[in-house]
Amino acid sequence: MDVLELIRKRRSVRDYSDKKIENDKLFRILEAGRWSPSSGNVQNWRFLVVSDEKIKSKIAEACLGQYWIMNAPIIIVVLSDDSKLRMLFGQRGEMEYSIQNCSVAMQSMMLEAESLGLSTSWIGAYDNEKILRILKVNDPNVSLRGVFSLGYAKSIPSAPVRLELDKIVYFNSWGNKKL
């Protein structure tokens, strides 16, 4: 399957089966994150894999009560060690590059999951500090940058409506629609 087809096929799944994720597939997904690009090649991302039911329950609560998350066999929490970014790029590294690098890694992992027949959902609403406490992250250099669920879909939602390219693409200056 080509990459664009894979991107079009991927859905945010909230209904997972009980099927266990094979370790080789899990590690391929993590490997996709590891090979993602990063600012200055600092590779600031850190991946915390959560399968423990009690911890998943606490994370679901910290994700503003999104209890469907508990149905996923695995939750991957993406963290950033910002120390090197801060040293190399100052506040911009910590506030921007940290988020960008981790977001690219999450997308890479989610696309690899899709290619392996697994499903994901990017979780955007959560209490950062609460999740850091739940996971016992007490390093002041480490920031929470993302959370996503992972598993085999029980059901897959239909494709959402997308804006046409002519509504979102400009050339050479804002508002210019001519190539």
C-alpha cells in the first residue's frame, strides 16, 4: 500500500477488540518512532508503553474522562527529554521543536501501526501533570507531548469529510490561489 493510501485509510478508532498485540508488531511501531526526523537530530522523544489495566484506567481519567481508552490493549505516551533541545535552541527548542519532533514520531508510529493492521487514536485532551504523576515521571527535563491508543479495531469509523485542496493551499503568499 502506498503512503497516501495508508494515510487516507487511517482512522481514529475508539472500539478495540481484546486481541493481544504481538511483540514484533509493537517493536516495529516503536522503531518507526525512533526513525522519525528531529530538530538537530536530538531524538528527544521517549516512548512509555502502558498495558497495565490500573494505570490505563488512571490515564483515561487524566484524559478528561475518556474511558474508551481503557478498551485499547496499549496506550503509548510520548514524552520529550527537552534538556538537549533547550541547550541547543533555547526556549524555541523546548516550546516548539519538542512538540514538533514528538508529533512527527507519533504520526510515524500511527502509520506503521496502520500498515500492520492495527488501529490508533491520537488523544488530544489530557491533564499533563496528572499523567506525569501517574507514570512517575519526576525528571524536570521531561515533558508530556502526546498520548495515543493502540490495538486491533473492533469497528472502524467511516472517513471524515475533508476540505478540498483549493480551500487550504496557497502559493507564494497568503491567499494566493494561483500556482
